[in-house]
Amino acid sequence: MAAPLRFDFHTDDGLPLRDREGVELKDEAQARIEAVRVLGGLLQDAPLRFWSSGQLAVEVESDDGPVVRLRAVTERSSPATSVVALKGLTM
């Protein structure tokens, strides 16, 4: 069985926070799944911060470099309407 890999989950809700501890996971597929969970947790735990900053982001890095970046952003289409978009980029 392969040794677990270390992944860092950096977050940005208007204030960037670098992950200094990291998480050991089986592979990059597991890291992408965890990135979705982290972003969902940020949205659940700090919804007012999301609405005030207009975005939340999670960027995952391994020792080999960037793995994935997920962002939740608001886009105003009119003064009364906001659209929430989830965007992901696999690196």
C-alpha cells in the first residue's frame, strides 16, 4: 500500500489563511473531495462573511505543487438579485 500524501488546504474568505499543518490523504482524488468539504464547511460556518466578502476560496497544494482551487463567488445581475456560482479549477 502506498504511503499517504500530504496536502495543504489554504483558504481565503477575504483574509488569506495558509495551512501550516496539512492533511495526509490517499491521493489527489481524495484531496479534491476534501476541498469540496472544506469549502462547504466555510459556507456553512461563516455565511455572513461570504456575503460581505463576495467570495470564498480553497486552494489545495501537495509537495508536487497545486492540485485544485475551488471558489464560491456572488455575482450581481441586478440590485435585487445575486447569483452564487461555484467554480473549480483542477491543476
